Amino acid sequence: CYPEASEVILYFNLVYEKIAFYYLNIPLLKPSAKDLFFKCVCVHLAYGELNNAITKYKIFLSEDPTMKETREDDFLKSAIASMEEKKLCTFK
């Protein structure tokens, strides 16, 4: 991956994160925040930033309790656990 491309992707990841936090304050848009939070953590995992992914995951769970025990939550937990154990073949 080109360094410029990764910087742009991580910048847009921050933008999505800000939008998601904004959505949490609007009842009609609140369900959409979960999707943006999920994508933000996935981007960190895709770039191998495990510590950032774990930190963001914990922040997002504390900010949006409706994300707990969902399919997205289960996927992120298993993806993070696989990366911690270096068992990436789990997702082939």
C-alpha cells in the first residue's frame, strides 16, 4: 500500500469516527453510528493497528451500549482475538 493512500484512508477513518459520535446525539441517526464504529475498527485491523483497534473498540462500546452482543460485536471480538493470537487463518 502506498504511504499517501494509507494516510488518506486513516484520515477518512477519523472523519467517519467524528460523524458516528455526532450521530449518537440524534435519535433518528443513532442506529447508523454502530455501522460507522464497526467500519472504523475494521480499518484499524486491516492496517494491522491492533492496539488502536482495541482502544477504539472499547471506546465505541462505552459510547454506544446497543453495540454489545450484536453480530458486529461478535465479529470484532473474534477478529481482535485472532490477531492477538496471530491466528489470521481463522478468517480465510
